Amino acid sequence: MENYPEEVFSTYARINEQVWKELEKGYLDREDLKIKRFKLLLDYLELKDDPGKIASLYLDRLSSKDYLLPHALEVLEYLSKRASLALVTNGLARVQRGRIAKAGIEIFFQHIIISEEIGISKPDPDIFLFAMKLLHLPQHEILCVGDSPSSDIRGGNQAGVDTCWFIYPLREYPLMEPEPTYMISDLRELLTFAPELS
């Protein structure tokens, strides 16, 4: 892929973001998402190929990668000893299970909730209520931390919990989305939110 111009990667990123938004809005299911993003990319490149085969190869490769954000491990290690944590993701189960295992972060979470496995996707507040039930915590003790205003912050807000937008990469908050309770640009800032946990 190194031989492709940067425009190809930026086009894929744009297409991928578009199809995930369609999934969040219920216009698309996961099976369609897997194929559609590569069909649109092939159309853009004016190439003939099987988007299904490309999607399968992509998911295999992606599931074997682990990319952690700066300070993620130290923050997870600290918080997991002081609070109940749940990981809630809209990602594809095949990919997320592989990546979580490769990164070795499953040990920090009481529950890992993957929307594909339970049939509920963010921003549907039911996925947050499902997490609360598993954690046996009331709404006022929950903080939803996420990088997506349209799924994490909107969904957490609709579920009646405090939200924290992790601004990564740095960008403006979309005006049409509900305002988060907190905004951070460094995961270590989470350690200051609840001094009683120290």
C-alpha cells in the first residue's frame, strides 16, 4: 500500500467515516458496512475487484494490529484498581476481539461490550444502560469517555450519564451534537476527575 498516493488513504478515511455514520443512524448494517467502504473505494479508484475479498483480507490484518493511544496503559492500570471499567465499542467483533487480545488490555475491564455481539449500537442509549446493568452502577456514578461526539457523547447523554470527549485528533466539537460534561486531550487528565479514587 506504500505505493499508493496519500489521496487514496484520505479518501478511504473519508469513506470509512461516512459508512460508520450511516451505521450509527441505522441506515446500514454491519455486513453492508464491511463491503460498502471497499466498493466505494474501488469505484473511486476506477478498479475492478471483489470488495468482499478485500474486506475479508482487511479485517484479518486489522484484527492482528494493536494501536494504543499515548498513556492508555498507565491510565487503564491506575483506574482499573480503583473503579469498575467497561469497554463499549461499535467496532466489528472479529476485529475488536483480536485487537484487544493483542494489546493485552482485557485484564483492565470487568466487561467488554461489542455492539455486534449484543445487537445494539452506540448512540442507542440502551447499550450504555446495558453496561450500567453489568457494572451494577447507578447513572450518577458512570462516566462515558469517548472520541466520537456522534456515538459516545450523544449516546451517553441520552442515557443520562456524564460524558467526556477525548479530543483525538485535535478538532472542533460539532455544534449539532450535545455538549460533553468534560473535554480532555490527554488521557492522563482522567486521573484528576475523581480524586477519591486515589
